[in-house]
Amino acid sequence: MVDTNFYDVVVCGGELGGLIAAALLARRGFRVLLLGYDTEQAAFDAGGISLSRAPALLPPLDDPQSARLFKELDCASLVKRRATLSPLVRIVLGKHRIDLTADAGALKRDLAGALGGSETQMAVALERIGSLGRIAEPLLATAMTLPPHGFWERREVGRLQSLLPRAGDDPLAPLAADHPLRALAAAPAALGTGLIPSDIGGLAEARAFALARREAHVFDGGLAAFQELLQQRLETFGGDRRPRVEPVGVVVRRGRAVGVRVRPRDETIGCHWLIWASASASLRAALGGSAPQVVSRKRPSALRIAGYRYGLSLLVGPGALPAGSPSRMLAIGDPARPLLEDNAIAVTVGQPAPRDPGRIPIWVECGVSAHLVDAGPSYLRALRGRVVHTLAQIYPELERHLIVRASPYDGLPPERGVEGGAAPAPKSPPAFVPAAPPTPPPLYARAASGPFDVVGTPHATGIKNLLLVGRENLPGLGLEGELVASWGAARLVGGGPVRRLRRRTLLS
């Protein structure tokens, strides 16, 4: 089949890492095409109101790994202007409210007052987990690719591993095994990374806890607005997008990816580099029988999906939130139980749009075991009621000021509140209407057996010029991991030779 188009880089899928890599490469002069991103769109329709499926909780914007990315995309000032500063994360444990601040003394006093026990033991535990969370910062700030690619980068990661605690070491060793501080320390990672809570390692837990004690930024409009910003950056730098085009096969010749087959048109698009910004399981399906001798031996092994991240999106009136409510709250029911379902929920409060200050967006998220979701949406429908009940205990006035509440994952219709009124008629049908509720974002089982437990599937796939970029690369770092992985993928592509078509102009 003859190639109908040819690009330097084709990005298949809409995961955030692939979208960022596409914008970076377009900024560096590559001819980039993005396709197959429709099903990954974060915006969804809730009875005529467009909502974002999830918040966009950005890591500190002054960190090198964040600053370099937004600076190259020429949107650093725009991101800072549209990102609301959240000075603290508040943990709700029964009647207690504990603020995770950078002030170690204040945090120690709050923990001792809420949990009881020895302040000295808590101080030692906090110092250990804080030191562990800072170990990886120099590595994340470098220009190297993570997960490591090549001998020299694997050697640098090996040096870092020598500084990490050995397997079996407990950073919270002064505390008893059933101490509630353990649940509080694990909550930021359980509700912010891409790993199932039972598989979160020491480094991933410490890194998430360290970030929770620093200033975070909630991007206005949530993940949908952040995606839209990146797509605009891609188009500004000359990248192309093709809506409603689905990649169905990867063309491999002599062990190298040279194109992608798409539908609904029976078409093949050629490329020098192919970035797969979706699940590795879908990549294996797209490879099919191509280059069986290479693929069967070096095809990337997918991480095991152990759970999913269920989410609710709300719009509420100003009276729903008490004065002084932070932008990020983590509510724990019973510290002795797993941090899943309604026993551990994350609440993120966004800022209202300037043109509509009476509507405040709220996102509620929690983890669910995979076998409960794989059986069908019925369990998520029952879970929705329990999550709403837990949310009402945190915000007693929420129901009185509810405008709309919806989830794209359980198949239930949107709920209109007293302030929401009657649902307006939609102006136009959405561009993509799924036949069934989409599957929530996955939570993976840990792949790394060593102390550097934040890494997952590498970029390299065993097929030349074919990279895997997305949530599976650094699942232990959450959104920060997607930023770091996308930077590394753009570095791998940018370091290789690029053949360009020369355009000749006939002058007469």
C-alpha cells in the first residue's frame, strides 16, 4: 500500500505524555501529526454542560523538570497565570484536619494532636520520608531519559539506587505497623500516582508526600483545559491533527516502524518516528503479525492493570464551600483499611471561569480494584452513591448549592441540583459519542523490583523508531512522571537524524 502522507513523527493516542512530546517536537522543527486522540479527550458532556473528567494538578512550576518544558513550549507565563496556587494539602481523618505544610514543627504538632503518640517518633519518621522524597530530585532535573535508555543512563539510575533504602527497609520504622501516620503518609501517593495503593513503593510514597508538603498548582479548567492548551501549542508550532482517525496497525519493515494504517479510510501514513501514546496492550494489538521475529522477542511487556481511578465532576455555587477551604483535600475513613473506594477520596477544587464566577468546579477521585470494574459499570454506580455520601460529610452545604454532578465512567445520567435548574438542550452533538462508558484511567501494579520503584515500561519497544510514551513509563510519579517521560521521548527522537523533503520552487 502506498503512503498517502509522510511525516517526521506520527503520534498515535491522546495520553498526556504523547501530546507533550508532539508539541515539543513540533517546536523543534519536526513535521508532526497527532491522530487517534478522540477517545482520550478529557472533556465530556453532562446534560448540555461541558465538564473535565479530572483535574490537572501540576508539580511545582519552578522545578527544573517543569520549568524547562513550559519554557520551551513558550507557555510558562500562561501556565502560571492559569494555574491556581494551592499552598497546602489538607488531610481529613474523622473530625481532625491535618495540613501538610513545609513547616516541620507545625506539622509535627498537628499530627501529635490528631493521632496521639510520641512527637519524637513522628519527627524521626517525617525526617526520613522527607529525605527519601528529595533523593530523586537531581535525577529528575537532568536531561537524561527516564525510564533509563542506554548504558550510561542505566548507570546513573544505578548510582541513585545505591542511595535508596534496601528492600525490606522501612522509612517509618519508629512507628508501629498499625500507626495511622502510615496511612496519612501513603495517601498522597495512593490518590495521585498511577499505581494501585498496595503496590506503591517507598520512593513513590515519599516523593508524593514531599510534593504534597510543597506548593501545588491546580490548572484552571482541569485536565480538559490543559489538553486544549497543549493542542494549541502543537498547532502554533505547525503540527497537524486529524480528528476521528483511528490507528489500527503499525507498518514494520526490516525491524523498523515506517508507518501506521488508519481507518475509516483505508490509508497508510508514513513516518520516520512513531510514538504510541496509549496503552501498551493496544500497541501489541496494532503490531499484530508485523515483524514476528523481532516483536515476539522484544515487544514491551504491559504493566498489569490492578485498578482504576474513578472520578466525579461537579459544578457548585459559591455557598457550597466553607471559608478557607484548600484546593486539595484527601479524606481517609479508616486508616486500617486499604486506601480504596470511598475509604480514601481526593477532592480538588478549581477556580470559576472569569465569565461565570458562580460556578466552581470540583473533582472527586478514588481508586477501585480492577476486578470490580471489569465486571461492568454496575459496581461504579453503587460506588457513586457512597462517594457522594462521603463528600456530603466534608461539605455539608454542597447539596444545597449543587449545579450539576456527573461521571463519564458509570453510565448514570447527570444529576441537576437546585441551583442547576432544568437541563438546556445541547447546541450540537459531540464529535465523539462512545457506545459504552469509557474505562476509567488504569492503576498499575508495580513493575520495578528494585528500590527505584517509580519506573514502569521503557520507551523502547524493540522495534526501531517506535516509542511508547504515556502513563506506563513512570507510573509512580503521576502527572510529574508524564512530564518527565515526554521530555525523554522528545530527546530520543530529536537525537536521531531526520530526513526532510526538499521543496523546490519554480521561478519564471
